[in-house]
Amino acid sequence: EVVFIFDECHRSQFGEAQKNLNDKFKKFYQFGFTGTPIFAGKNALGAEDTASVFGEELHSYVITDAIRDEKVLKFKVDYNNVRPSFTDIEKEQDDKKLTAFETKEALLHPQRIKEISNYILNNFNKKTHRLQAGAKGFNAMFAVSNIPAAKLYYESFKNLQKDSDKPLKIATIFSFAPNEEQSAKGDVEDESFEVSAMDASAKEFLGMAIDDYNSMFKTTYGVDDKSFQNYYRDLAKKVKSGEVDLLIVVGMFLTGFDAPKLNTLFVDKNLRFHGLMQAYSRTNRIYDATKSFGNIVTFRDLEKATIDAITLFGDKNTKNVVLEKSYDEYMDGFTDATGEARRGYLDVVKELQEKFPNPDEIEKEKDKKEFAKLFGEYLRVESILQNYDEFAGLKELQNLDMDDLDAVDEIKSKYGLDDESIVKMKEVEIPSQRTVQDYRSTYNDIREWIRQQNSANEESDSIIDWNDVVFEVDLLKSQEINLDYILELIFEENKKAKDKESLIKEARRLIRSSLENRAKESLIVDFINETNLDEIIDKATIMDSFVTFSRIQQKREMQELIEDENLNEVAAKRYITLSLKRKYASENGTELNSILPKMSPLNPKYLTMKQSVFQKIALFVEKFQDVDGEI
């Protein structure tokens, strides 16, 4: 007796495959696993379905279970309709009509291709959490209907980015799709590695796209079958690592490809049932707190197809569990699938402003804890809302001069708004960027205070339990500002500041709101005080000036540290150079011991002295890391 176990058993186990199995083996058992079964009368193309081949279902674990167990994320689906002249054709679901010449011409119309390309480029950083300067964020995939569409979009992106200082790194991949009979409605066509089977035009375009890839990444791939397979593997690796920003695909990578750093799928392709769930699921792999859900942006009307698919492969409550809540629900509050009431953004903001109008005046430990929990709640809901176009429009409107009619018209066109919507949005009060910086600064101060309290070897006499407070470090880092941004702002503010005192005050506000640059506060303040900023002509010059200043300070403070602590100079410089390179000081190994003054480890003062030296070096490394200078 033989036992066969099939994964993805909704595919290839029908027709000839099953017939050959029955012909070869007279007695056997088979078990099938699938997340997207084929059901007769629903998504089956013929009489056979998964149950008729594999028998009665033994056990089910559907997407709602996986979301509940925090194994995958929900989906947030935007049915984008900012191209009114193409709305009717984007709603078309009839496959026969979609193959008609006129329909193809409309969907691939140059104006439509350009509008969608512009939308993706203009919203890419927002969707992938890259709005803050220096933020790494996530990457995205763009599923298109066919090879001609892939070519048009690739060329459109290339043309629109030709004058960009920081163009997105865009790649594409596709191949020959054999005209095989599908197992079920909505199957994504399998593309083979037989590039030679493609027509000359498609092969020529693929070769050009791979040449662009080779130029970007210093590789040497091509379109012959073996080299193409190596290109596929290298591309998969670079998408997973986030080195490729946007990948344009037709069928490849839409099934069975896991890339946790990919959070957004743009779609200009009619998807249904299995194909839809598989494509959407490229985005919902767990990563960190900044990835709240899989982000889906469709340029076709896939609302019904989405509901049909998640209902078919889930249960009666699937829609409420699998799909993210609406913008209005996150703004105003909602009751989640467990029956728990969730506060909206507006309520959280209102409480913050009422209880903590001046966060820098918080002194009592009880108030510190309350603020930390409340601002953590703010960070979580604000992180989710960043993915909504409505929220982006709301933030842009806050600083908009309503008398500037051209600017108002631009906002209306960009977000599909009318006059009534503009008026309503202007009535919504959200904290200014400056206020949020103050909140972040206080939040960071409290986090640092707690760390110091916990690291002290003394028992605290506090009766307040902090164990239920989770500091949202990942969310802070996702909105982190880098050193270049801080220096550029100092350059701009110096033009407006009346004196250095007010400039330093503004700089401190910004630095303290930054998790990564707080240790550089004294260095940046010294730079402002000791530099004639009026002589600096542009932003590039202020960065060069700061690096030069920092290198001098670094050498001076290093020498002072060595002399004050009586360290072994050669060993200390070697240890600190290594620490700066790896961006942290380590107590492991013998490196730290080798730099210390001669003292027996048995001496009661030895450990105290060692810890004191280590803490001073750790602070030095935090202060001077990312400053390119030799010790």
C-alpha cells in the first residue's frame, strides 16, 4: 500500500494526473493540503472538485484562524477609482469582453497607463512606509494583465523617473505561459522558464529589462534559459531583502513566494478566487509592528471578486476578520471581531491634547505612565492610518492656504475630492507636526528614564507597575528622521532664526524626537555654537562642515577619555574603531578587558571600574556613530 501526500492539492491533481495515478497504483491512500480548495458549482470549471478527488474534508484551518493566531496579517484593499474616464472598462468582469480588441486598447491606453504610473510613484513612499527621510520601509509588487501591459508600465515608470535624483529600483519578470487548461476559475497561469518559447518582441523587451537590472546591481544575467533561471533566483533574493523597490509581474511570484518585507500589491489585472487569494497573500506575511496588514491597491473593480474569494475560502465571518476596517472606523472607533470596543484616532488625539497639552511638563511617575500608554496608542492607530489616502489628504490640508486656488484644485484632483469634502476635512483637528515632535520627545525621555531605572542596581521604591506598558520602538523607528534631515533643517531655520539661542531650541526639539540621534544632541548644539552658519552656502556644505567638525571633536574626546580613564591607548583605539563600525560597544570577549588599566580582576573595584569605562565608551559610540572619521 502506498500513501501520497499532496501540498497545494487544488492544482494539477485533476484530469490526466489523477488518471495516471489510478492506472499505476491499484491500492493507495492520498491526503491533500490546500488553502484554496476547488468547490463544485462555485469555483470548479468541471464536475470534479477537491472533495471528489481527495474525499471528505478531515480538518480545516482557514485564513481567519491564521489571522487570529497571528500567523498572517489582514488585508487592506483600496479600490482606486481616480481615473473617471476609464471607470466603466475597469468594472468589466466578462472575460470574453476583456479579450476584445477595443477593451485591450482602452485598458492599455497611454493616458490610463500614465495616470496609474503617476499614482504609484506619488504614493509609493506612503504605502510602503518610507515617508520619513531615511526610512527603509517596505517594497511592493505590481500585478498586470499581460506582457504588453508589463512593457508599457515598465517604460512609463522609466520615462517618468528619468530626471529623478532617487528613482525607484524597478524590475520585471515574465515568461512563456503554456496554453494549458485551468484547474479552476481564477487560476494564475503558470509561466515556464522556457524563454525561447516567447515571441521575439516579448523576448527583446525582457532582455532590455534584464540589462537594466544588470546595470543597477552589477550582474550579468540574460534571456537564455539557464541564465534566466539565475536571474529569477537573484531577483527573488533581492525582492526579499528589499533591494528591489517595485517588481512588475504577470504571473510569476504571485503564488508561493514569501517576502515579509513586501507589504503592498498594486493590481491592474482581473483576479478571482484562488488567484486573487494567492496574489493578495504575497503581502500579508508577518514582519514587525510597522506592518499592520497587507496593502492592496487595485486599479480594477475587484470589490465583489474580493468578497467572493475570502468568503469561499473562509467562513461566514471571514469578511469582518480578513479585511481591514475602513478609514472612518479608524478615525471614529469601532467594535472588533471579538466584541472589544476600539477607540478611534480622533478620541485618542482629543485625550492627548486635553490631558497633556504641554508634555515637557510631565513630572509625576503616574502621569508618565499614562502618557506613555496613551501616546503608544496614538502611534499604533496613526501607523495604520498612514496607509489611507484620505488621511494623507487630511494631513496635506492642514497646512494648505485655502486662498491658493491652484493648490486647492491640485489637492482635489489628487484625492478625488469635491468642495464639500474639503470643507468637512478642514473641520477635523489633528496635531501639528511640531506637536507630534514634542510628544515623541517626551515619549523617548520616558523610555530612557525607565531604562535607567531598570539598569540601576538599586531597588526602586516606586509602587507603579510598568509591566503593562509596551514602548512602540518599531513604530518610532519607522518614522525616524536621519541626521541629514536634521542638518538640512538647521540650514533652513538659520535663515529665519533671529539668534542662535532660538535656533538651538528648535534643533533640540527635533533631535529629542529622534530615537537614533538623541545621543548627538550635544555634538549638534556645539556645532551650531562654534560654526558661522551664515557662511554656509547650501545644504551639501552644512553636511560637509558637520562631518569635519565631528571628526575633530571625535579625536579630541577620544583622547580625553583614554587619558582620564588611564586606558591602553593602542588597544582602546582599536576597540572603539571596531565599536563605531558595528555601531555598538560590546562587553563580550576579551577586547574590553585589554584596554583597561592594570588591576587584578579579584580587586573589588575592578568590576565597577570596568562597567564605568564601558558605559562611557558606549555613550561615545552612540554620539559619533555614522560620522566617518578615523580614530
